[in-house]
Amino acid sequence: MSELNPYARFLDGRKLDAILASTASSIARLLKDIGAGRIYDSPAPGKWSPAEIVCHLADCELVFAFRLRQTLAEDAPEIQPFDQERWAGTYPGISVEQALNTFTTTRKWNLLFLSIALPAAAARPVTHPERGEMTFLTLVETMAGHDLNHLEQLQKMAQAALFADS
């Protein structure tokens, strides 16, 4: 069994709601820093472009939306993993603007949901078939760590773009 939250190492001590609430604006700022001419460029063979990362974040936000709600609606549900590489097959047909809009709108909805559900739901049990038994709060921590992981990737791409332009 793998660790419950594989993104825990990215958590930086800030409140989870602060991380989650700032992600969309951080993505927008980083995309601007990367520049429109590089948004669809992969930084290396086999690596996602900035646009593909934003599409992935939009997909994950939809997945987290369902998982969070399932955890409150069912008794100890088992959530389903998904193959992110297979889901990424559709990304070339999606603009970064569409992906960011989807992420931003869904994140706002999830933040409202979390503001109502927490802290009462924090200990509700849920099982991930690959990670094991966890709680509602673990899902929220995973969301925040996942955000920070991908923001770090976008930050590196933005730094590379600034370096290339100088």
C-alpha cells in the first residue's frame, strides 16, 4: 500500500483553505510569466506542457469534487483511482483558457462545499484502493499538496521562460 497522501511533502504549513483559495490566481500569474508562446510547449520529452498541467488540474478538481461529496453522502465509501495519462489524451483539444476557467469555477464550488463541511466532516472515513483507509481531511490535504506540486512545476517553467527571454 502506498502512502495516504503522496503530496504531503509539498504542504508548507499554510492553512489548507488558503492554499486552495490561492491556486487559481497563482496558475493565472504563472501562465502569464510563462508566456502565450510557450503555454503549449512541453519542457522535456514525456513531460506535460503548462496547458496540459492546467487541464490535469481541472480534471482533478472534478474528481476531488465527486470524492469529497461521496465521502459525505456514503458510509465509508471506496473512491476510484483514474489513469491520468489516459485522461490526458483529450488535452490537445482543450485551450488553456477553457481548462483554467473549469478549474477556477469548480474550485470555487469546492471551497464553498468545504466551508460548510469542515470541520465536522474531517474524520469521515473513505478508502482509496491503492492508498488505503483515509479521512475526508486527508482528501483535502491531498488536494492542497497536489496543487503545490503542480504550481512548483509551473514555477520552474516560468523561471525557465524568464531565463530564456533574458
